[in-house]
Amino acid sequence: MALQYSPDGFHVAYSGGKDSQVIHELCQMAHVKFKAYFYKTSIDPPELLEFIRANYPDVIWLKPEKTMFQLILQKKMLPLRNRRYCCDVIKERRGLNEVVVIGIRKEESKRRAKRKVFTNDCKFGCDKPLLSIILDWTTLEVFEFLEKRRLPVCELYKKMDRIGCIGCPMNCKSQRKELLMFPNHRKAYVNTIERLREEHGKYLDFDSAEDAFRWWCSGISKKKYLADKKQLKFPYWDEVILTKII
């Protein structure tokens, strides 16, 4: 089927993370025809980019038409958990009319637990068959496999459980940790919010771009964040806090 779609065979979606390392290795072990692609996002950890260059020279890099920060300005909003337009633009438009091998696993989320090994999606009027060859693997099995195959993993796994786009809103805990680890990316997000405020009148209900950024990383709704702030500014509350400090 893969060869019927493309003479290159399978389109392996390679991210540089542990799961994509496994699917890349399995395709090599199976001696199937494939090409591996890394979808560069402009907010990838530098350590990850170096790891891919050093260990996977065969992987083809696909660069985005716009950086994440240009995309935010174009969409006039930050990406949110329920509105992740960034994935749609940067990643999901790749591999159209090809059989795409992906490294998602059921263990990762309740939503992914419902997935099937093979699905055939339709994107922008094109077929996008998806093959999840390690869907039932556990995290332990992934690391055991990489160890047995003597494959090094990115050094970032010593500091975090998952590696992905810096600032991805899908995981609030990782999001805050990542942005502390990469202060230049944090600054770029804040500067982009400032431009949204100045050029498009967005996020003006926050005190500043920094305030809007803190809300974005908070994992709570905008309504609740602003309501909590008002409560904290209530004179009596301020008086109690001051008393405790004194």
C-alpha cells in the first residue's frame, strides 16, 4: 500500500524523541522502503536538533513556512489546548497521500488509548493513512528496546519525560518547566504577546504581556485567572497579606 501511494514507500514521522527512534529502527529492521522526516517547528530544543544531526543524518528536515511566533501573529492568538492550530499548520499537512508511520502510544493519553493501529484520515482533500506500529508499547518497553539496540537517546530525557515544542500548551507542567529551561524562547513568547497587544488589540484585559503569558502557562481558564486576580487585589485581602508579612 505504501508503495502504491509513493515510490519512496513509508513516510516515517520522526521527531527525535524516543518513540520516533523506535519506529525508525523498526522500519530499518523490517527492511521496508521508507524515508524519515523531521518537521522543524522553530521552537525545537537546541539539544534535540543537535541530537538528530549527530545520530540521524538520513532524516530529511522539513522547515516551516512561518516560525511559531510569525504564526501566532498571523492567527492573532496564542495556541491553546483546544485550539492548537500550530500542529495543523506545521505537522498535519505533511505526509499527504503517503502511508505515514507515527510513534504514538495508548499509554500516553485516554484519547490515544482509543486509537487503532491503522486509520485512514482525510486532510485537505488528500488521503493520509496513519500506521501506529508501537501503539501498545509501554514506556518501559520503549527504553528497553533502545537499550538492546544500543541506541542513544537525547540528553534532555535526563531532565524531562517528554520532548517536544518548547511551550506546548498540551502539558502545563512541562510547559512551565521548559520555558524556565529556555529563557530566550520565553522572552520571544512575551515579546510576541506584546505585539499582539500593540498591533491587534489582543490580551488587553491583562495588566501586561507578562501577565498574559503567566495566564497562558497557568493551565486555567482566562475567566478564572482574571477573577482570581481581582480577588487578590481586594483591599481586605491585601491587608491580611501585609499583616502576615509584618
